[in-house]
Amino acid sequence: MKKKIIASLLAATMVVSLFAGCGKKDSSATVSNDAQDTTQESSAENTEAAPEAESEADSGEAVTIKIFSNLPDRKNGQGLVEQMIIDEYMDANPNVTIEVEALDEEAYKTKFKAYAMDGMPDVVSIWGQPAFLDEVLDAGVLAELNEADYADYSFIAGSLEGFKKDGKLYGLPRNTDIMLIYYNQKMFEDNGWKVPATYDELTSLCADIKAAGITPIAMDGGDGWPMACFLTDILVRVAGTDYAEIVRNAVASGDFNAPEIQEATQILVDSAAAGMFQVGYDSQDYGTTMNLFTNGQAAMYCMESWDCSMALNQDITPEIRDNIRAFTMPVVEGGKAGANDIAAWNGGGYAVSASSAVKDEAVKFLNYMYQPDKLSKYGWENGVGMSAQDQTAYLTGNETELQKQVMDILKNATSVSGTPINDCGPSAFKTAIESCPSRMRSGQCSLF
């Protein structure tokens, strides 16, 4: 499977070469759809209803679709895009009411487990990775989708593979996620700091930033998965294109003594001990961590490409918002990866509940959401990042400098990693590896 994921992301790079290829926010919310005025205004100008949506509107039968989402911020980023499409669909289908329950990621996954036992909402957020999806599919809680329906939806070759079991499709991917280190360009220029080309240079840079009384890298260690993704990025630098095979063998055998894994883990432990991250990083969550960066208290911020929307977020002061840039993990001395071997994968997406009382209507909404001029187009226009669908047609010429940087990163990629290490095994493995940040202060990682 890892080879398929790598192949799919390489295909993504080639497909989007003309323009260059776990959605998450900081609070929980139950969303009232009639309160989303700004999203309705934005979406009304951009699209027409899809044919199937129009036929639903003509039916006249009252339908309520319940959506369970991991995107509680409905005014920015992926949550904004999701809400735009929901509002648009209800406008086109007066007989349809869509109710949204949105929680941040960790609360979402906890409640997802409860719903799996008691009955799922109709449309749910999922992740096309073994640590999440294997047990979900074994439990039979997701409805099979007809893959042929999506032949003309411009999905990048291979991007659906992580959402399948035994050749059957159970969900659709939303993004192509790229690991990035965002930085404040103005802060760098004002202090004479340079973007590092090697990990040793990154370490020295962080020491200089810390000496200036500023947090070097804002890190969400409280949620576990961002630190695991950071470890993945280091391991990719150490192992190069052998990354996927090394991780696959380790997960299958339970033996994590491969020298590449040991080296990457030690680099991470040493970096944390040297003060690369903020004080208390191991207990601070996504929103708190992002705020350190967007408030100018941290020079850098490690997260995936969906946070490119920061460059369009009007809640961030222009002095910071207009100066957000990004680079990928620097090369590790002696490592097998070059500067353009990157950590990237197809991650989050959506599925329909197998037990939904309005399953047909839920599938129609899902299919409407993935019309090429909906989720993918609106995501690009709102700076969310790279879709799992071809976005070439949606270039406007007005992209932010941050968007242009990320396009170039993907365009120039010589290889991509595939699934991050924490999502390559069963849920117990994921829990173990994501508990590492809480053990970092003692110089240990609970898995290795």
C-alpha cells in the first residue's frame, strides 16, 4: 500500500506541474447553518448547483442530513470551505436541512468511537490511513461508494487507494498534505536569520532565535500527531526513498531497531532537549501553538500545508499575515534524502455512514461536495492548500506568495514519503508513538 501511496503522490506532482500537487482547528463547536452569512455571500458568486442537487430540490420531500466534522472553525481554512458548500447545497435544495456537529481533532476521534457503537451521523470526516481506517472498515460502519461515479471528478491518480478495502471504495480524500515549517519572513530579515539548508543549520538557527528571547518553532506536542509527523519528516531525511519500506517492515515485525529509525528518533529527542520548541510544547494544543506563531511570539511553526490559509486569514495582523513563508525540513548530514525529497500524503476526507437513514441523500451531498468546482476550487481560492483533485484550472494569478512557494515545493519534489509513521499501524501503535512528546523531557520516547 505504501508504494501505491508514493506512486499516487508522485503522480500528483506530475499532474499539477503546470502550476507548480490528520483539517483541524483549535476549538470545538456545534454549528448552526443559518448563522453562516459570510460563507453564503462568498459561495453565491462562485458556482451553480450540480444537476443531482437540482433534482433533489424538485422532489419536495423534507430531508435532514447530519454531518460530523473535525473542522470547528467555520470562518477560516477548510472549515470555511466546508460550510460554503453546505450553505450552497441547502440554497439549491430548499427541502434539505444540514445539521453540523464540529469538534477539534482529538475530541472528534473520541466521539467518533462512541458514534461507531451507537450509530453514525450521515456524513463523517475520516482519514485514509491504516491507523484510523482499518478498524473502522472492519467494524462495517461506512457505506461503500461507487468508484465509477468519480471517473470525471479529477482525482489525482492513486489518491483513492488509502480509502479502499478489498478493492471497494469507502471514502474520498480531501487533501494532498505536505509537511512544512512556516516562518515569519520579516522577523528573519530584521534579525539577519537565514532559511536553513541543513538540519545542523536549523539547530544553530533555533539557538540564535532562543537567545533573542523568541520561541524558535511553535510545536503542537499536546495532540501527539504533529510531533509524530515531525519525526516522519526527519526519518524521510535520514532514510530517503527507503522510508516506506523501513516503516512497513518495522510495523509488521514490531522491531523498531532499524538504524534509520533510531537516528531520527535521537535527532528529535536532542532537538527538544536543546529548546527547539516552546516551553510546555508537550501539553499545548493546535490552536495555542498556531497563536504563538501568528501573534509573533514564535519565529517558526511546524504544520501541514492546509495552514497556508493563514496568509488569507483576516484575523491575523497584516504585518505577520503578509510575511508568512514556508520551507521543508532541511537535509540531515549523511542522510539519503535530497532537499526535494519531501514528506507528503493524502490524508483527511469524508465518508457516508452505512447505517444512515438517508444514505442516498447523504451520498448525493458527498458527490456534490466533490464536484471539481466545489471542494477543490474553493479550497484553492481560500488558500487551504493542495487538493487530492487536480486544481490546475483554478489558478487566478492572484495567489499569495505562500501559495506560490508551496506550489514550487510540490512541483520540484523528486519523491514523496506516503503515510506518516504514526498512521502506518493499528490504533494501539498510533497511541504509543503519539505519546512520545510526553516522555521527551526525560530523553525517552515511549515506543523506542
